[in-house]
Amino acid sequence: MNEIIKAMKERRSIRKYKSEQIKDTELEQILEAGLYAASGRGQQATKLVVVQDKDTIARLSKMNAAVMGADTDPFYGAPTVITVFADRERVTCVEDGSLVIGNMMLAAHSIGVDSCWIHRAKEVFDSQEGKELMAEWGVDAGYFGVGNCILGYRDCEYPVAPARKEGRIIRV
């Protein structure tokens, strides 16, 4: 089977991580895969903010949890959080950011790093505190949070993919 298709079929979202940080060489490969994601009209109108600082991750986790009305860690202890931002003015901003996250998750899986897409970045960075973080990081206010890609090494059994639901393909 083709290695890319195999990775697509095998990759699962992980929701429990070891505290061990991923290697810089792994991070660079994952980021590069994100930068090579397709984008509307080839505009490449996304920005990636990599957070590996424990205090900043804790702050982001608290902000994200507040959006969903919880007090748990929505980042599941992952030692790396990559927030993907997209230019609000681009018609394909959500799609562009989503493709970046998808590429990064597949790249991570292919090199033995686990991942999960964590939602609520839009709400987090639309808040006053979120806008302040964006300004601190040099992310223009014209961008919005599409999602977070958490990365690390799992501290659990690897999940088994459920069977795919039937009747989802219509051929015309």
C-alpha cells in the first residue's frame, strides 16, 4: 500500500501524552509539511505559532477550557501546541488552515509523533486575552485561530480505527 494512504488510514487522534518534548528535527519536519499544504489560489495566507513553553501552554489550555465551560486540560498534557491562524480576508481561510493542520498530523504520524486537532482557537483568539497574545506574538489582528495541533508522544495504547460507515460515497 502507498505510504501516504497507509498513514491516512492508520493515524489516530491521541488524548494522553508523556511530558517528554518532541525532537527539534521532528518539529521542523512537521512544520514544513504544514507550510506545503494546499491553499486557495496558492496564497499561503496562514501563520503557525509553536508553543513549547509550559506556562504558555497552561495559559492556552485554561483559555480553551473556559470556552467549553470545563476545567480539564483540552491539550491532554501535550508538550507542543501549534496554533494555526488564517487571514480573515481570504475566502478559503478555514479550508487553508484546516489543510495545514491535516498535513501536520499526517507528517507527525509518519515520523512517530502523535497528534490531535483541538478546536476552539477561533473563540480563544477572538477574546481580549487572545488578541493580546496574538499582538505579543506578532500575529496581525486580521488573522483568526483556525485550530490547534497538539504534538507529543502518547502515554496510552494506540487507538484502533473504527470501521468506516457505509453509504458515504455517492457516484454520479
